[in-house]
Amino acid sequence: MKLNYYISDLRNSLSKDYANIDDRMLIELINQFRAIFIKNEFNRNRNLPSGIIQTISGIPMNLSKQLDIDFINDSSRILKSSVKLPKLIHTGIRDLVDRVWNGKVLSSNFNYVTPEQAIYAGNGKVNRKLIFTFIYNDYLYIKLKRENPNINLISNLSFRGIFENPLDLIPLTYEGYFDPLDFEYPITEAMWGQIKSNILQNAFNVIQSEENE
């Protein structure tokens, strides 16, 4: 469903006290409670539907300056995305990353690690031929050994994950102006019922908090 559907449905269910609330506030409520719902479902070991996962394709990757990631001191080759990635939902355990890949490299998905794990990733005898990706300061990085035969094939990546604000992907997905209300919002009907209920139960406190900031 498009975002406009969820905004209209939510607006029609709010009391008259919120008749003048603008779309931006409703979008913020939907984003906020969606993220909370997904975190709770993940922490309960529930299976999350594929419909909430978003893809960013064709992310340009360029050779990184060492100063950008001075915590990695080995001689690995480091590539950095030319654009920042929207913030992922973090469950307290990990970022909700589904897949990172490059169509030019005939191998399995790249290995997503934390920046702390990236320090040592690929330094062992077993994993020296693997390719690792991580996010640092909102940029996507690739780490691989200089002798890796796939090194010259990596120019852009595709990335799948669950993001805090789905609308942050619009500039990375569409050229020129795109009306957010026409955006296919990544939740399911079953999720929306619970998210909407949570918003309606807590709307007064959330809205008052936003207005006081």
C-alpha cells in the first residue's frame, strides 16, 4: 500500500482533538511505531515478512582514504560508498541487514560485520579470500585482501535491509522529485493493524512530546 493510504486511515481514526495535525507528524508517528514494532518482533524471535525489507541498488564504491577508517591498520583494500546509507533498525543485538552483494562477482553474498569485527576480518587462514562489508559513520565499506581476484570487479553494490525511516531511500531510488505519499510503504496489513492500534493508544503522549521539543 502507498503511504497515503496509511496516513488517511490513521487520520480517520484519530479523535477530533487531532483534526489539524499535519501529514508530517503522522508520517513521523508511523515511522516511529513501525520501528518499535519490528524491534519487538525480532527480539521475540518472530519471523519478519520480506515485504518490510528494502533494497538500494547500484551503490558506487570508491577507494577509501585510510584516514576515514584509521582503526584498520592492515594492508587490506578498502572501498567506501560515495553516498551515505539511511540508518538501519538496530535491535540491540545487530543491524537488520538482509543481504549485501555485487552482481559482477560470482560468489555468495558478502559477509556483513560490525566495524569492530572488521578490524580482524579476513586476517585468518580460512577467511582470507572472503569479502567483508560494514557500515561506519553511515557509509558502507568493503574490506578484502589486495590479492583477491575479485578486487577489480567491485564498482557498485546492492544492499537489502530494514531501515528506520523507509522514506530516506527515496533520494537513492528515484531521480528528481518523488511525492512521498505515492511511496509504497514497507509494512504488511497485519503489521499495520497493530502499529495503528499502538499509535492510537499513545498518540497524545507522542504528539505532546514532539510539540514540546
